[in-house]
Amino acid sequence: MHPGHKAVTGFVTVILALLALITGLVTRWPLWAWPVSAGILGAGAAVSLVWERRRRPVIPPECRLEPDLPIAPVERWECTVRDVALPSLSDDYDFLFSATVRWLPRHPSSDPLVVNAGGLAVDAVLERARQVTERYEPHRCSLVQHRLDGELATMVPDAGGFVTAMAENVRLRLEDADRERLAKLATVRKNEAVWEHERKWEQNKRAYLGEDVLRTPGSAVVWWLAKNDERIDKTVADIGLLAVLASAAHDQPVPADFHRFIPGLTPQPSAQDPELERTAPRTPDERVELLLESVGLPEEDPRLTLFLERVAEDAKLAGQTEIAEALWRRLDRLTADDGAPDDPYSSASPGGYSDDPDGVHGPGGHRL
């Protein structure tokens, strides 16, 4: 408790004791009233002392060096920049940066004519902002603005150490034309991605149907049976349709084994059918060529000429005149290719036929 407060409390207590003494003598108090009044005076003094102690400040005034001096305001310098183009991650799309730049000179005694503190502060803030914006796509404008709010919210010295600068009221935007272009490009990219997925899905479906399901009529039947495993009769009824689909998918005719499942389709033998080749009519020259192929004698073999002559004579004797003539024609071509060797049976008649009234010689004068 302050010493002055103690003196005031003691003085008041003495005055009250004197007043009580005078009042007791004048009114002639009984003997028991004197100790009661003394106790009341003592209790009042004690309560006063306790009350004053509680009101004492935590830090005594004598311990405070400047208890009543206000805190001096911090002096700041500021300027505003508007719509400064800053690069983005995409070429030809710039952010437009606006903000209030605040700075403090680190050396207040510097001559303002020598150091332009405002220019240094603005350059430092723009450099810090550029390092942020160039890492983001232009359509992330809102996100980049919040990043700049946090990046430029603290005082940071410039490169030369002359000022510390920060930025407030940061605004970042794009030009209206750039924003419209980006919106159109985003729409095109999304549509292209959807189209690409649809195209791949269609390709996979075609490959699945053409190379797996409809690879052969049999594979088509198995696939349809798996789809309708509880209705085998339906699969059997659709075999013809499945065979047509599988053949059409590969631009091929329906196999002969499935013709019976296609109503109204008359079986047509294939041109490659060996049975057709055996039953089709042939000319005598074709039959001769087949005979030579089956014999297997090369044309340069001299035995081939003797073979043709003997077979032609035998065919004539057997009444197969057309075959005999075809053999002679083949023999004539063979001898013509070999340089027409001397033939003891040849004739000198101009037409190539000898005077053979009995018909014992064939074309070229060969004896039949």
C-alpha cells in the first residue's frame, strides 16, 4: 500500500476515536459500550486497509518509465499500380495485376534525390508477383489472386536492400477477349475428349464383334448361345441369320455347311469345288494338258514326242478322233518350239496333210 494511503487511514481512525470518546462522555455510556465502540473502530480501520490493498495496481506507478505516453504511429509510404501485365504459363495470355504497394525505407537518411524508394518497392513487388503468376495457367485467375494475397502480405526487402515492400488490395484479372477464348478452348477440349472416348469405345466394340463374335459362323453361334443359354431352341432357329451376319462381316460367302439353315437358299457349288471341276466338261486340248501334267515329262525330254505320237495313234485306233487331233496339235507345237526336227512320217503336201485316202495319217503328215 502506498504510504500516503496509510497516513490517511490512520488520521481518519484517530478522528473517529475522538468523536466516540466525546460522545460517550457527554451521553454517559455504560461500561460495556466502550469496548464495543473500540472494536468497531478497529474493524473499520482493518477493512479500510484491506480495501486499499486490493485496489493497488499490478505494476506500481513508480515502476513505469513512461506510463502515459501514446505509441507513435508507424510512418508508411504507398502507391497504387493498375493493370500491369504479368506472364502466365500460356503464351499470349497475361494476367492484369492491380494492388496498393506499401514500403518502408531501410535507411531513412538516404537522399530521396539519389534513391527512388517508391520505384524500388514497386519493382520488388512486381518481381515477387511474376514468380507466382508464371507458374499457373491463365484460367486459374481466382486461385492465383489468393496466392498473391498471401505471397505479398509481408514486408520483404528488395534486391538492393534499400526498402521493404508489400502489397495490399491485390486484384488479378484477364482481358474479356482472352477469357472468352479460354472458355471456347475449354469447351472444345472437353468435347474432343468425349468424342475420343466414344471413338475408342466404338473401335473396341467393332473389334470385339468382328474379330471375336463374328469371326466365323460357329463363333457367332456360340456367342448367341451364351446370350440365350436358357433358350437353346432360339439359338438353333437363328443359326442361319448368324451365319449370314458372320459372312457379311468379313465379305465372304456363307459356308456350304450352313446353307441348310437359311430358308429359301439353293445350295450353289463353289467355283473351287473339286467335284465341280471333275464334272465340268472339258475341251480335248484341256484334256491333253491334264494328261501331260499327270505324266510329268518336261517338254525338253525327247521321250515326250514319242509318247505323244503313240498315244495319238492309239486314240485314233480307239475312235477318239478329237483327242488324237488334239495330241497331234500339241505335238506340232512341241516340234515347232524345238526347231521342227526331221520326221520320217512327214509329208511334202502344201497343206501339211499327206495324200492319205485311208486316213492313216494325221495333221502334219503324222501316221495315224
